Amino acid sequence: MHAAFSFACFILGLGLLERVAAFDLSRKDNLAVYWGQDSAGNQQRLSYYCKDSTVDTFPIAFLYIFRGTGGEPVIDFANTCNQWDQGTFSGTDLANCTIMAADIKECQAAGKLITLSLGGATGEVGFSSDSQAEGFADQVWNLFLGGESDIRPFGDAVLDGVDLDIESGTPAHYAAFVNRIRSNAGISNLNATSFALKAANTTSHTNATTHHANSNKTKTTTPVIDVTNKNKYYYITAAPQCPYPDAYIGAALNEAPFDAVYVQFYNNYCGLDQPSEYNFATWDNWAKTKSANPDVKVYIGAPGSSDSAGEGYVSVSKLASYVSDAQEKYSSFGGVMLWDASTAYTNNRFDLGIKTAMVTSAAKFFPEEVSRNATSTTSSAHSDAADDSAAASDEDCDEDASAQAEVKPRVNSRFFRL
């Protein structure tokens, strides 16, 4: 097993998992990993987990109170930034986390999406009306996304979207929130696929216009305008429980367009440890027949270790078998979600093990994606190496051992997901 894990590290070092192109939601080997709640008690700063190409998206958790002191929301990222240790903006309980700006931008420069997760197991969330939901969407837009505000918890860093991990309160009015975010972003009639297509067409038009102008030695006075009036696409995801429909976000999933759902196949009767009740097929059917976004992607949500959830944890090899099956059978499948970064990393790089297996099987089923995205993936790396990586020692790969040495003591996460 030691040799197998060393091989997994070797192929990572060679660039097996490297993404040359930008994030592509249409792929079937994306990995989303929640960060922020220090579930293992040794959480490192965000940029630490962005040093290799394993993870594609980090939802940072959580914004857990919608309306706090002074009318501003409340965020908490455990040992990295919180309202007690880092201080707050005057008259509010909103933590000043500008210390995280450099990490966010470093991860984004490495091609990762950084989104803000709202809710959590102990969230104080919910809306009484569509207008209240829209007002809150404007707040989130101005505080964390593409808007402007005198207070910006992450300074000049602009996040890539929002994630709704709603596990309490009432289910009403979340569609209004999502639609307002999309309106503010200029993507009301677009999803990630159509946005990318329009951007490509705009670029092509610009290049053609420039070439024509240069060939005729004529200046063009009317630049081609981006059809969205924005240069950035903002992703909107949700993390429903696997029982269908989800009690808190289920209605919104049908009424507003989400880009992806990170279905929690754990802590429920339909979890990964209950294969006879596992219901990805139900979610695939929802994606094709009920979702407001016909291109929505469904992720398999899994615990990063046996300590990450009350029940539902399975080995890398077992999770890889679920992944391979979904890649082959379900067109809506987009990848895997793990809760959370600290536990997956401490669990002998569970994240690396499942990503390696995912990329390998995707290359087998969809070889055209390798060429389309200039991903240097080789099918010679078989999944057995990735499967066994979960049983190997962290010190065998890169700087795991030395990085584990510097940890901050912390009480158990206050917002640990149910």
C-alpha cells in the first residue's frame, strides 16, 4: 500500500491532475471540498489546500446568521477567522477577515473556485418574504461578490459565487434570493455553459473585428460589448440532503437555476453506507425533469473521514466505485463533494485518493474531455493506486508531515454539519 500511495503522489507530481484550462463545470471529475470549520482540529489556512491541483472548488463555511447585529450577517471560519479573534466591523458582529484576501486570490489564481457557503447545521437563516430575500441577496452581492460596500470582509477579494447549505429555518423565498444574485451578476438568462459559449462567441467576434479593421487600416470606434456586462461568472450551488425532495432547499431547486447540487449522501438512510437505499438515480431524474437549469450537475457528497459524519463514511475504493458507476450511467454527474478539507487531508489525503480515481475513470469513459481541456491525464494510472492511497501515511507525499506539525489548538467546530 505504501508503494501504491507513492505512485499516486508520483503521478500528481507529473501533472496527472493538472488543469491547464479554466474550471469547467461540464466535466465529470470535479472535486468540491468544504473549508472553514476545522472539523479535524488542525485546519490550515485556505491557501495550504490550494497548493496542488486536487481540489477544484472550495465552498468556505459558513455565513451562518443572515441578520445579525447592525443588520449585517455573521461569518465564522473557526481557527482562521472569527468575530472573537479577528474583530468585527463597527456596530456589527461581522468578522473582519481581510487577512484571508491574499489566500483567496492565490487559490483563484491557481484555477480554483472560492464560494461562500450560507447556513450550516446551526445556522440562523430564513426569509419572511421575497423582498427580504432579495434585499439579503443585495447585501451578499455587495459584501462578498461583485458589488461595492464600505465594509468588505475579504477586502478586495471577489468570491466566485455562493452555496446554500440550508439545514434549518423555513424553505420559502430562496428562489428569490438566487434569482436576485443572478440578476445582480448579469446572468439571469444564462448558466455556466451558455455563459461560456457567449464569452467564446464574443471573443471570436472581437478577434474577427480587430483583424478586419487592421487589414483595412481602419480604426473601429465601437468595441464589442460583453453580452452579460460582466467578465466573471458567479456560480450558485446547494447542498441538499439525499432524501428527495430536500426539506429546506427542495422548492428553490425547482424554481431557480442552480449550477450544481452537492447532495449529502451521509447522515441519512440513503447514504453511501446503505447501497440498497442510495438514490443518485432519483437526483439524476430531478436534474433532467425538474431542475430550473437543464445543465445542472449533481455531485456525490461524502465524508472525508469516519470522524466527518455520524454515518455514511466509506473508503476511497468504495467511493470510487460509486463514482465510476455515476460517470458511466448518469449524464448529470459532475464530481464529488467532501466534508471537509481538514478531515480529508488528515485522513491520508482522502481527497487526493478520490480525485485520482475520478480522473482516471473519467479518462476511460470520456477520453475526448482530456483533449478538449488540455488536461494531461493518462489512462495508464489505474484506480487501484488511488484506492489504496487512503491507507498510506501522509508523510510519503510532499510536505504533509511538516505541515501537520504547525496546528492551532481549537475546540470542536461550532457549526459542524448535521
